[in-house]
Amino acid sequence: GIHWRACTSMVASLLFGILLALGHHLFYNNLNGKPVGAPEHVIIGVTRQQLNLTLGTLFAFLVNAFLGIAVTTSYTQIVWGAVKKRATTLETI
């Protein structure tokens, strides 16, 4: 069967991915309609717009990573389940 670590990894990655996607949506929804404003620096050498763009990109990257982990783990479990069902030579694997 599926090992508990693989199952935990799949479910946790899926949930984190969904939560981060929701966070990404809410972050950009919060920014929607707000003026860009003056190029004042929030952090040394970084404007508010650059910070917002960086945070949005970070959200998107993390969503992609966690959902990718969930899909890859589930696909790996399917493949190994199929290999385990029938006699398979090492050369085939």
C-alpha cells in the first residue's frame, strides 16, 4: 500500500499549495485598484512596487512547487503500485 509518509507528503503539499494559491489571490486582490504611488523605498533600494511584485512571484513559485510535489509524489505511488502488482524485471524498471 501507500506508505504513510508518501500520503502525508501528498496531502500536506496539496493543502499548502491550495492555501498559498488562496494567499496569492488575496494578496493581489488587496492590491487591486490601489495606486502605485511614489517610488519611496520600503527597504534600502527596494520600492513598494518591487516588493509587491517580488512577494507575488514568491507566492506563485511556492504554489507551483507544492502542487508539483503533490502531483509527483502521487504519480510515483501509482507507478510503484503498478510495478509491484506484476512481476517486473529490473531491466524494465
